[in-house]
Amino acid sequence: MKKPLARLLMTILLLVLVLSQVSALQLPLPLNPPLIDIPKLTPPTTKIDPPVNNDPPVKINPPVQINPINPGIKPLNPPIVIPPTTKISPPDIKPLDPGLKPLSPPLKKDPPVEPPKIPTVPGGGTNQGKPSTSIPSTGKFVTTEGPLFLMYRGDLTKGYEMFTPLDLLVDGEYYIPLISNAMHKVGEVKLTVQNGIVIASPLVSSGVTLSKDFMTFFPDIAGVKTINTSKLKKENIPFGVPVDVGIRFNTDPKVLLYVNCAIKYKTNLAGITPFSLENPEYLERMYALIALMD
């Protein structure tokens, strides 16, 4: 079968080659070319047996044989043996010897702070904090209104001298009442504060005479050594003279004004008004001034 097919293909190939040569040489082709006798193909009668493959079949991915683990092999590291739980007995704690004293003494509690005492004029309430000095019909000295020195420092006086707490950071004009022996209001002190500079001027009623003028400032109540004006001559600041209180007395803006002048007046003068340490308005002003103290 293969040989006739090969012959046929060769014949066709030769024919194509001849035609291409004739076309190239431009030769005339015969109008009636002879017919080529093409042999007929007959199927072969021989029976072809399929090839016999004697090779053994090839197995793809054969299973791997796994040998069982030898139970006789011991691990390299011996297993960890957890010891049994040990019972711990509590320590033998002996009670403290009551005769032993502590290393450090117990802390002492601070004693309660008592509020300042407010002395009263005889016959006008209780005698708590009553000054020992006698009260004349008219006062002999005047101070600016405020708390009594006696309320804080009984070692300084037994009388009715007052002081006025101030905050010199607050500029302005202040009119502070002048009180005579805690009995009468006899006038005022005009206090002008500007950038720490203070000027004080007394304003008294007609017929009132002031003498032995004295004015100074204290940094705080604890540092006051005396209020006796005869012992404070170097600290005296005359009325009407500007003073830088912070520089003069080496203090912060919160200070205590202390004015003490001798006075003469009659109680029937116009502008003289009674004064009482138990007056609610005075008490309100006084506690507002106490809040300014260091």
C-alpha cells in the first residue's frame, strides 16, 4: 500500500515540476496531453498484527513502604518526672512582746487652731479677750479699722490697737476709717496705691486734733516685734510722703498697715459716730480684711 502511494506522489510532483519549467520557458503546452495511466490502489490483504510489548508495566508513584517504629528504641532524653507536691508548713509566728516599744514615737496630732478672739467693750457682751486698759470717755489714740493686734498677739498689747491688711498689687484709692480706742469713728485715712507706691493722708472731722503722727507697714503679723511707736521711730513714714513699700520694708505686696496717732476731740462734734466691735458691718469688713493676710 505504501509503494503505490509513493509512486503517485512522485508522479504528481514531476508533473508540477514540468509545468513550472514549461511556464518559465514559455513553451506551448499541448492542447491534448496524453493521459497518464494511474494505477488503481488495492487495499492490502496482509493482516498486520499489533506490536507485542514484552516490557513489564511501569507503575507511576508506587506507594512507599513504611516500616513500623521499633518499640524497643528509647528516646534520647528521659521523660521529666514531676515530683510530688511538697507540703509546706506555716512558719511558727510568735506573738509580739507587749513590753517592746516601737522604734519611732507615734505622730502627734496638731492641736486644733482656735479662731481669733474678739474683745468687746465692757458692758457690751462677753468679757472674752477684754483689754486691761481703762476706757476713757474719749479716745486717746486712733488707728485704722481692721483686726485687733490682741486677736493674734496678746504679747504685743492689751489695748484696742488695730491694723489693716492690704494687697498693694491692687491700684486705687482707699478710704479706711479711723477708730479711736474702739469707741468712735473720727475720720478716715485716704490711701492712694499706684504700682506699689503708697501715699496716705488723714481726713478728720472739724474739731479733731491729731498729733504724734505715726504710720508704718509690717510684712506679716508673726514678724511684728512691737507696736510701741516710741520704739519704731525708724520705721515711721510721714503722711503725704510717697513710699515704695516693697523696697522700703523688703516685703511682698500683702502687708499690714499700722497707723497710730494721739488724738483730742469731743464726743458732741459733728462727724463723730459711735463704734462697736460687735457691729455686724464692722465684723464683715474685718473678716474680708483677714482674708488678705499671708
